[in-house]
Amino acid sequence: LAYAHFNGVMQRFGKSRRNPKEAKAIVDWLIRNRPVIEHRFSCNDLSACVAILTPFGEQARALRDALRDAAIKIERVGTVHVMQGAEKPLVLFS
């Protein structure tokens, strides 16, 4: 269990919110820690061992965009409602 505070700028989109700087920071962290994550959880790619949850649909979109831009495939990125029942050894909350 870990926590990291990130100073970013939250943007409102109707009832939803997003923070593109935070999404980029998460992707950068995944890139830096990919070998350790894959070794620790005995998985051959991040999609097999990582899920990213957020309460905001727009933040899920920002995360998917940042992951796509970095050529990282993680299938389980979405709101807590969409992700209910999904299991991964490493879960990031944005």
C-alpha cells in the first residue's frame, strides 16, 4: 500500500473531472517501474497485472490517452463502477 500526492490541475467536464498531468505522471511511473512490476507479480506485460481505477469517466479517458501515447496496453482502466469484480495484483487509484 502506498500513496503519492501529485499537484496537478483538475479540469471539469460537466459532472466529470480530469487531470491530464496526473494521468501522465501515472504512466511515467509505470514506465519507470515496469521491470520491477512485471518481475514482482510474475507477469509478462503490465496488462496482466495492473488495473487503474478512478471515480471520473473523464480521468479514465485521460489515462487511456496517456497510456496509448506511451504505447502501453492496460485493459483495465476505468471507473470503479465499470471495474467492479475485476482483479489485478496491482491496482492504482487516480
